[in-house]
Amino acid sequence: MKSVIIGSIAAIFIAVAAGAVLNSINPSAGQAFSTDSVRLN
């Protein structure tokens, strides 16, 4: 039972860390689709 709890805590920690990294790398949907980021050639 103790290993299940430790595994769950580790999985939650990894998920939070991965979410933070992805949010810092990728722009939000509002930034990605804003008119400021549109390139017209």
C-alpha cells in the first residue's frame, strides 16, 4: 500500500512538472492565434 501512495505522489509530481515545462515552452492559444503573430508576406 505504501508503494502505491509513493507512486501516485511521484506521478502527480511528474505531471505537474511536465505541465509547467510545456506551458513555458508553448504559447497560449490566445497568443498563438492573435493578430500580432500573423505573418503576411
